Amino acid sequence: MTENIQIHLTKTPTGALTLEHFEQKTAPIPAVNDGQVLIRTVLISIDAAMRAWMRGPTYRPQVMPGEVMPAYVLAEVVESKYDGLAKGDLVLGEGLWSTFSVVEGRRMRKAPPYRPLSHLMSVIGIAGLTAYWGMIDIGKPSEGETVVVSAAAGSVGSIVGQIAKIKGCRAVGIAGGPDKCRWLTEELGYDAAVDYKAGNVAEQLKAACPNGIDIYFDNVGGAILEACLFQMRNRGRIVCCGALSQYDTDAPESPKGLPGLVVVKRLRMEGYVVLDYFNRTPEAAQELLGWMGQGKLRIAEDIVEGLENAPQALMGLFEGTNRGKRMVRAAPDPA
Amino acid sequence: MTENIQIHLTKTPTGALTLEHFEQKTAPIPAVNDGQVLIRTVLISIDAAMRAWMRGPTYRPQVMPGEVMPAYVLAEVVESKYDGLAKGDLVLGEGLWSTFSVVEGRRMRKAPPYRPLSHLMSVIGIAGLTAYWGMIDIGKPSEGETVVVSAAAGSVGSIVGQIAKIKGCRAVGIAGGPDKCRWLTEELGYDAAVDYKAGNVAEQLKAACPNGIDIYFDNVGGAILEACLFQMRNRGRIVCCGALSQYDTDAPESPKGLPGLVVVKRLRMEGYVVLDYFNRTPEAAQELLGWMGQGKLRIAEDIVEGLENAPQALMGLFEGTNRGKRMVRAAPDPA
């Protein structure tokens, strides 16, 4: 129980991530200084944005070669030299791909008393809050509108379409492969699904959205953003949530039609970062949990066992191997 | 006085416009049917969007080969079979590159009693209203912000920067050549100018906007949009007004950084079409004329004499030969 496994980034990736970009080492458990806490990692959020962190500065500094990979984690406090936290507390915040880590106490927040703990990473974690604020504050859906979401079987997308349905919209999901597409329509209540791996996305979209697209919730950028742009209705909104297709490549694509289609169709493309909504988490969590309680919102979790599997878990996001919110379990839930 | 000169589009241009795309003919004066009026064209607005009309449907149907070139005009009613208009009335609306034309009376509106008539094409015409609504309703400037505008010496851009100054912002204009740049700073009150023909736009922008860009008023798209995107501040706004650089070419460029920078910088890119604000013209006109009266807003007009020069006048927009609002005078002001 005192072995400290850490996974480092070995070099800045240019093309697709491979196992060579990561190295697992055993390290001593670090000492705790004043204001700090030692945490044991329980659950690690695996997010596409982590690939962007390796490319350069985003809303956080770039992750540099040699560093232990940072991640949003749920962890248990093992030792505290910070007044606000005590041994045994469960905390949320930026940790590491590491069994144990030392973090500044003021940068962590106490996890709300909620079980199962995995829900703190999914429905009321980054995924759920990202879906919620993107739809509610940026997309602003009205009843009867058509909402299209890409990476629809992913952590955020699987929730976005369900919020669209709750708001009285037509929900269309874009995902890879017939199994995921069937899952969207049969299990999550999407009205239609577009299988981008089957080709001809524009034609499929046209069939699924006969009146055009009012809101496109964009998780991927690139060619799928381009296909949606051309089918936006006047005064449509594009929620710029992420650019999954552009992170894990050395040849990012630039969609055609920008800014021309934004002008003539009077579109609004707007980006956001969920951290900016941090202070409003309680209102979002209350509504999301309410919908779950009423059976209107199903949460899919995709939990990979073992810290040592974190690299594959992240690489898999770009191959689309996950369904719903992917996380890595580094330790069993504390009692 | 009864000769009717018309200028036709001969073929759909793919690359840059040339004189071969236009043909001048003499035609009989058309007969007026019920509900219609015969108008004599006085002033013709020359707008970059006209080049986009030739490419395909925009907010109006495509202009097809063989058609007389349409245009926004100020004209005098010569004969009326429409109840709402009488001989001698001055009207505004879509007319043609033609000495005389027959139009549906209900599609024209009476010009307000305002002199000089050219102001109905500039400060309180499409140019002024486009600048006004783009800044006020889309850009929403706050005191102390930095506003960058491209095609800053053009019809819209020359007004945008002055509105920025009126709103207490730092105004930076992008234009081609040292003469235009000097004109922006010495005559129009811009704080700084970037000469895109001098190269290294990114470095020039950085020097002119040490704190980054809060509002980029985009008239051009392409490489200049890309340069500005990379220097936007968090929560910046891009007013998507036009894509001048993309109309007159067969090789449109797609800016890099979309949608990635929109996400991480929480940007809003929003398009608009000034026609949508038509019903609110009085409030905009009152404010624009008020600023003129107070000496805070200078209007630059670039009037080309003679309908036969309309093709060159339009082609010149893409070479940047105009300064301020370009229009063609097809006939002297009516008494």
C-alpha cells in the first residue's frame, strides 16, 4: 500500500499518442510541507483536453516532457498540513497520474457527501457540468429546435442529447459505428444518429435534420464541424466545447466556410470552459440530479481499472473506444 | 435623356473579377405594370457583398449570367402605377446597374428628406448602419477595450473605428499601404494602424495591441482573421461582418485555430446581416447623425462618376482603391 507509481510524459507528442509517450516509474512518497496535503488517488478523470494540454498552453500551462501527467482526480487525504482539510477527507481537483501526490490544500475542494463516488466524475463532474452549461448557457435551446452533437457517445455528448430531449428538442447524435449509433437511439433517447465511420456525413445529416440544424454542440472540430456549418439554419448557434479531432494529430484541419457562413447565416459560434462556471456548480448539480431522479437522464460510466492503464485509457478516447464518461480507478473507494 | 444603359453580368466569375465579366448594352425603357414604378437611378451603392452574390445564394438569390447587375440604389420615380409612390419621389431599395428600371413599388421605400443625398448611401446608408449595428449589437464595446477592424479605410471600417473611439475604446485599423494608414490615424482618429501590405501582420498587431484584442470587427476573413484570432483576449468577440478577402478568388483560405482558439479563449464569433435591423433604422440614424453633428464622426465618400464605370468601381474594392463609402453616380441629384 505504500508503493507510489507515477506515469510521466516522456516527450511532446506531435502526431497520435502512443505508449512511447509515457513511462511508468516508482517514486518515494513525497514529503508534505505547510499548506499542503498528501492524497491517495481514487478516481482519475480521462479527458480529451489532456491531449491538448501536451501541445501548448491552454487554460492551463503546457504539460512538459518529464512531468508526471496531471489530471482531474477524486482523492483521499492521507496526511494534512493544511487547516481546511483532515485525514480521511475526500477531495476533488487537479492531481496527478500517481498513486500518491502532494498538492496545495487550498487548490482542492472537499467532495460533496454523495455516493457513488463515480458520479462526482460523471453526472456532477466535469462531463455533466460541461454538457449542462454548454447547452443551457451557450446553446440556449428552445422547444422544437434541432440539436446535433458530435462525439455523442462520449462523456459530454451522451448527456448533451438527453438535455436536448428534456428541453423539447430533436436530438441527433454523431458517433462512430453502428453499435454506438444504436445505443444513442435505443438507450439514450436520441431521435436519430449519424455514423461518421459509414461516410457521407453531409447526406446522413440532411436526412436526420430535414429542417436544418439550430444548435450544433461541437466536441470535435474539423470535417464534422464543416459538415454541420453548411447545414446550420439562420441564427443557429455552435457551442464550441472541444476539438477532439484536432488534438491527436500533427495535421489539424481548418473547416471551410468560416467566416462566410457565419455572416450570411447570422450564426453565433461561442466557446466556453467549464471551470468558469465553477461557482454555479450547485444549481447545475441540483438540476442534473433531479433529472436523474425522474428517470429522464441516464449516466454512462466507462471505468478502466488500474493506474497503469491510464495511457491506454487516454489513447482510446481518440479511437472512440469509450462509451460515456471514461475514468481510471487507481484505488478502491474508501470505506 | 431617354437612353437606357444597362450593365449585365456575362458569366459567373471563379477567380478575380475582370471587365470581361460585364457587358454594357442599350435597352428600351421597360413598360410599367400595375404595382410597379419606373425609376431613374441616381446613386448606386458599390458593396463587396455584390461579388459574393455572383458566387451563389447568400441572403439573396445568386446573380446569374445574363442578368443586369442588381444593386442597392437611390433613385427618382419617373412613372408610378403603385399607390404608395408618385412621380418625383426619391426611393431607396434594390435596383439595377441601369439608367432606368422597373421595380415593384412595395419593395422600395421613400428616402427620408435628407441632404446631401449621398449621406443616404454612407452614414445613414448600408455602410453606416452596418458599422453601427455590428459594433453596438454584436461587438458590445466597453470603455477601455481594444477594437481592431480590418478593411479599416473602407465604407464600414472607416466608421467602425470612430464608433470605437466614441465608446472609449482603443481603435486599431488594418489597411493596405502607408497613405491609408496615415489617413486612419491622422484624419479619422484611430490610435494605431497596421499596414497589411507591409507584411508581418502578427508582429504589427502585437505592437499596436499590447494587451491583446477585445473586439475584432472582421470585414475580410482569411489570413487577417487568423492573425487576429491568435491575439484575441479571453472572452473576446469577433464581429463577422464580411469576408472581403474570400469573395474575389477561386482559392478561399480557411483560418487556422478554429474552433480550438474559440474554445480555450471563450470567444464569441457572431455574424449578422444589416437588413435584419431594418426596422430599427431610425434609432441608429439618429445616433449616427448626432455624432456627426457633434464633430465626433467624419464620413468619407468615394463617388465614381458615370454608370459605365460601375464595373471598375466594384473591381477596385478588391484592390483597395476606395477610401470610405464607394458609390457610383448614374445621374445628377434631382432638383
